[in-house]
Amino acid sequence: MILYYFFRTVEAILFLLPRSMRKGFFIGLSKLAYLLDRKHRAVVRQNLLFAYDGNVDAQQIVAIARACYRNLLLNFFQVLENRRLTPEAQAKYITFENREYVENMQKESRPIIIVAGHYGNWELGATAIAANILPLTSIHKPLNNPFFNRYLLESRSRFRMNMVSKEGAIKHLARTLKNGGAVSLMIDQNINPKESIIVDFFGKEVTQTSAPAFLARKFNAVIIPVFIDSEDDEHYTIRFDPPMEVAHTDDVKADILKATQAESDVIEAHVRNHPERWFWCHRRWKTKHPEIYS
């Protein structure tokens, strides 16, 4: 509780300052985190060397690691900003690209599954889609601290995001899709093998949730990948990739595997184009390749 109220005090002071200074504060924190956090700097290095088969030099690793910390702290900064931004104010610095992919599915009354990764300003991307295009039901993994947990939920839910707990989340997602609504799922993290299937990511085996493909097949939903990019961390483009359909053959497992692999492939393509915008601090290959983190 003491830590939470200290945080809220710092937050109140920050919002007495111009936005540029608030942003500068978090960029400064990212530089400090990079210097102090040797553990996750090592994870970034291990991930990059593994993903690119060693074909990445020390200078590239440092640059991408610094960008990873910067991106993470700017996402945290976005959480603070979202608690005070109106949807109208938020929309002023966002451009949507290919939003017709979503709108066409809405016209057909198709349930929609938005899939994304920890790429770019993901906190802004999710809330902007929910506020400006269509309401979303999304999974929330509760934080250990109930005060910070409530803070994060309030930041997201004021933008038409219905946050449901990870425990028992599937029934909430299924209900939304059954009623013709839309859900969003982050799909680029290592997860328990019992809750996942194996796909390739950068040519290496990883665990990935099969929930989007399973739900899409069951409820005749369409899967639409989304990514958020920015060249200056001030103006953002939210891009929708072409809708993905899940096959309905007699081989259910093969249908789900094929769609899940396709989701992994589209994330990989974006990460390869802009590796500095992805969250390399996470042990993505931990389940199938634990040796690279030893």
C-alpha cells in the first residue's frame, strides 16, 4: 500500500509538468533500467542470438536492447496517460490503416478475434481500437498488488475494453463471440505446454496459445492481426492485416495448428521488419529451448 501511494504521489507531481517532460522522465527511467537490469539484458542478447542464428553483432544487440527498455517504459507511460485521455484526444494522434478489414466483417455480422503481440505501443493500440472502432473483451492477468491491479484495469476499461480475468477467461470470450462481438488476445508469449500447441517462430519451436484458432473455428469468427507503429513515439499508425479464416476440415487439430502457425508467421514478419519494436526481454523460447537461458 505504501508503494502504491508513493507511486500516486509521483504521478500527481508528473502531471503538473508538460507532457514532454513526463515523457522524458520515463525515457530516462528506461535508460536507468537498461543499465541496472543485467538479467533481462542477458535475455535480450540470448533471444537475439538464438533467433538470428548468431548473425547479429554486439552493436545491434545493444541498440535493440535499449529500444526494448524504452518501449516498455513508454507503454507504462501510456497507462498513466490513458487514465486522463478522452477517446477524442487519443484519436488525434492515431491513424488507422486497413480498418475496412474490420468494418467489412462487421457488416457481415461476423465475430472478430483481434490478435496482437507485445510490439510497439500495445497499450495504446488496444485501447484505441476499442474506443474508436469496436468494443473489445480482453484477458487480464491480475497483478499481485490489488491497488496496482485496480489502477491498470481502470486505465483500460474506460476505453470500452471489457477486461476478464485469465482464470475462466475462455467462457467470457466464447460468450462475446457467440453474441457477435469482438475479443482481443496477445499471442506472443511462452505459456504452459498444457495450454498451448507447438509452432515455429523464427524457425524454432515455441509454445503458443491455440485459443484464437479454436474460438474462430467454433464460432465462425475471423482472425485479424493488428500492429501499431510509430517513427517518433508521438504519432501512431495502427495497421490491420488481412483477415484470416480457420479451415473446417475433418481434421480439427490440423485446422487449428495451421491457423496458429499462420498467426505466428505474421508476427514474425513484423518483428523481422522492426526488431527494435518487439519485447525481446521475455523468454519466448523457454519451454522448448531452456538451454539458451542457462
